[in-house]
Amino acid sequence: MSARRLATVLLGLGVGALVACGSSGDDAASVATSPESSAVTERIARLDEAVDRWRSAASIAEARVAAETAANLIVGPNGPGYADRNGDAAVDGDTDAGLLPGLDGTPDGLANPLADNPCIERDVLGGAWDDPSARWAEMTAAIEAWRPDGNTMPTLASHPMRVVGWATFTLDTDPAAPDALDLAHEYAGHAALHVAISADALTC
């Protein structure tokens, strides 16, 4: 994410807080600069950087590292698949908390405290997280059902979940296949659209 885009997101947080909460003046500024909103902004910026590296990777190995980074930043240490997804003995995207809640609701997820923002709730969280295990099961089922000629990612309301899907498809592609890097770049292009929607939710 460029410095200009990040600045726009930070500025937009104040606007989004004002619209969502009906605050004004010092109250709006306080919400806009809250630790929770700053944490989400920073996480989406890191996610954007990972997807940029994925899209421009010069090798499938580089693409797989970036895809693992993106997925781990979203799911967090108690989320599905978190760990060394590409088998290189490193956990890329290592973090104490994901953008979304863990499988049992812990950690809570960086975005969950901002659920009163309707755009965060709709586009980032993709709805309520009263049953985190069930929410993640929806993602897992959509990933398992996906086929090149049957895209199931649109069934997921959470755009970060869709990023995890495209990362998974990149990691599941045979790295020895002649079109592996082309596919990784294609999948990264899809992921980038969902990161952009997630970033835009911050300025709602």
C-alpha cells in the first residue's frame, strides 16, 4: 500500500467513525486514532504489501512465501492452517493475532472490535462471529469445493477469507508445473481485489 493510500485510509477512519457512531469533534478524533483502528489499518497495509510481493514474484518460491504471509496475517495463530504452509521451515506472516478471530474466538481478531462500523462488519468480518468455528468451517468448505471452472470464493462474505482462499490455491499448486508462477500471479490478482475492498471498508 502506497504512503498516499495509507494516509487516505487513516484520514478516512475519522470519516467512517463519524458516520458509523454519530460522533463529532474530539470524540470522532479519538475513535479515528484508537489503538483498534490503527491496528487494523497497519494489518491491512502489511497484507497489501504481501499481496504486492505475491503478484510481482519472480519465482514460485517467492510467490508461495508471500501467499503464506498473507494467509497467516489474516487467520492468526489460532486460525485454520496457520503455520509453515509452504514447508520452508519458517512461519511467514508470524503474528500474535489475526485480522479475524481464532477458531475458538481467541484471540479476538483485530477487526472484531470495529464491528460497529457497518462496512467492516460487512466486508472484512463478513457478518457476526458468534460461532467462530462455524465461520471458519464455511471458508474451509468453500476452499475444498473450489475448482478452476467453479469458483466458490464469492460465497464467502468476508473478503479477507477470500484472500486466504487464493493463497491456499497458490500454495496447493504444484511448484514444478510449467504454469505455476502464472497461476500464482493470477491468484494474487484476485487477492488484491479483496485487499482493496477491505482497505476501502476502513474509509466507509
